[in-house]
Amino acid sequence: MNNVRTETKKVPNWITFLLAIACGVIVANLYYAQPLVGPSSADTHLPLASAGLIVTLTQIGYVFGLLLIVPLSDLIENRRLVVSALAVVICALVAAPLANNALFFLAAAMFIGLGSVAAQILVPYAAHLATEERRGQVVGNVMSGLLLGIMLARPIASFITDLWGWRAVFTLSAAITAILAVLLALVLPERKPSPTMNYGELLSSLWSLFKTKAVLRRRSLYQACLFGAFSLFWTVIPLWLASDFHLSQQGIALFALAGVAGTIAAPIAGRLADKGWTKILTGVAIVIAALSFLLTHIFEDHSTISLAMLVVAAITLDMAVSGNLVLSQRAIYSLGSEIRGRVNGIFMAVFFIGGAIGSALGGWAYAYGGWMLASILGLSMPVAALLYYFTEKNN
């Protein structure tokens, strides 16, 4: 009965706000290490050529968590699962600053990624609590917090490192995450699924769901293309800003803060999705993502105006990615409450793989062809999504 009541009543605003903050705090742990690769690899004696493993292993841990832990939300009481995953994150965050060798630090990085999938248990959990007519709005509000965590993690990590060193970033995050875990354990309502299969059957059903659910497959690929473009942009742009615009680390951190404005699209997209605008807004988001890369070539003289256009491009690209993310989650969560955890795990894993490909391509393209080659590859991703979009027949 408790589960039925939580699925049908209106979600209190403070619960939505708490879930938004929680998702932001948790997912930020995936991105703290990116601007800290230099000092952390030096202190842990990790060769510079292998320093990229810090981010890579965090991503690998996250993908494993999406495929192995997130589906458990269709099997295990959700609040307990979230707190258990956060316990893994807290232990790894405590271990990271204590590391004095590369192997120990890399292991901690992987477990930070593994446990951070707690955020992807909370998003469908929020959808469970919402009524059908408000589901897009609630998911949009929660995703705003998650996206803010992604956008703010890098500049926050840079600023803290300037003040107290890179180890302080992980120490402070461990303390904040521990407080959050206690709070969630105390105040979140229970959500007990009614499983019809065991864990082995649950995992084996993932491919079947991806193969048979056209909406899931389509939405995953749309978002993989957009997130690939997003990851390429944010991998390359700090290098370009430093070399061609001569921005300092603090200047680059301030530039990254501009992208935060793009998260405003998430709650707006959620509200409009509730009104049945999902298909047309998806097309708009894909087109905006493509135009964002074209904007960067209007002025190519490294002037203040050129830098301003880069800021606009960063904001519009982030708006496109965050807006389409909410539209997609609104669509896949309508496939059924009994498969919502697995569906979210598949969706996030596919689009996160798209992001990893975008980052790898971005670094390679910039090394061999500068921003011109990188931006062409970035543009090709939303263009591919747009071509696929034209084959969509149903909303």
C-alpha cells in the first residue's frame, strides 16, 4: 500500500528540491578529477602519459554501476540501495586523498564512479513519486540539480585546489556526501518494487529491453550523439582558450561557469513535455546543438567578440543537451514503473559511452587539426542525430 500511495500523491516541493541537490552533489564526484589530473598524477607518481586513466577509470566504474547497480532499483527497496551506493562513494572519497601511489588512487577513482550511480537511482525514484501529469516537471527539476552538479564540479574543484590543494576537494566532498546520505536515509519515503525476476534474469533482460523498446533505443542514441558533442566541446575548449585566448586556469573556470546558464532548459523542457511537445522540442534541441558549433566560427580572430560568441555557444549547447536529456527521460519513464530502473540504466550507459567517445575524439582531433577539425567532428554528432530524428514516425 505504501508504494501505491507514493506513486499517486503529489510530490512535496521540498522532496523534489532535496532530490535535485542530492543528484547534483553525487554526480559532481564524477567530474572533480578532470581539472585535477595534473597535480593528482604528480603526487601519486602516475606517469603523465597515463594520467588520463584517472578520468577513464572513473567513467568505467560509472558504466559498470549503471549496468550492474541501477537495475537493482527494480528489485531492491530504493532508499536502502541509494544509501548503500553512497557508502561506496564516501569510502572511495576518503581513500583518494590518502593515496600515495598510483594504483591505490586509480582504484579509488573507479569506486567513486561505481558508487556515483546513486544519482541515477534517484532520478527514476523521483519519477515514481510523481503523478503522470507532473512527471516531466518533477524529472526536469531534479535533472536541473544533476546538471548543475556537472557544470559546477570543474570550476569548484579548480578553485578549491588553488586554495587548499587537490586532496581537499575529495575530503570536502566525502564530508558533504556523508551528511547527504544520512539525510536521505532519514527523510525519503520507501519505494519497494514488486520484482518478478531474480538478479540474473534482471541483467539478462537489459539487451532485450534495448532491442524491443524503440523509444528507449531512439532516445538513447539521440542523447549519445548530443552528449558526445558536449563532451568533445568541454574537453577541447579549455585547451583552445589557454592556447589561443591566453586565459588562465581561473579564467577557464569562469568560462565553465557560463555553461551553468544552460541548465535553465531542463525544467522548461520538463513542463513542455508534460503538454505533449516532446517530439518537436527534440528536433529543436538537436538543431540548437548543431548551430552551437557553427557559432564558434562566425568570428575567428581571437577577439573579445569571438570569446563572447564562444560563451553563447557554450550556453546554447548546454541548453540543448540538458533539455533533450529531460525530454528523453520523460519518454522512457513512461514505458512502465516495473522496468524504470533498468531502462534508466541502459539509457544512461549508452549516452555516457557517447560522451566518452566524444572526449576521446576531441583530444585526438585538437592535437592533429586544432579547433577546426574538433568542431567539425562535434558538429557531425548532432547532424547524425538529426538524420536519425527524421526517421521518427511517432511521438
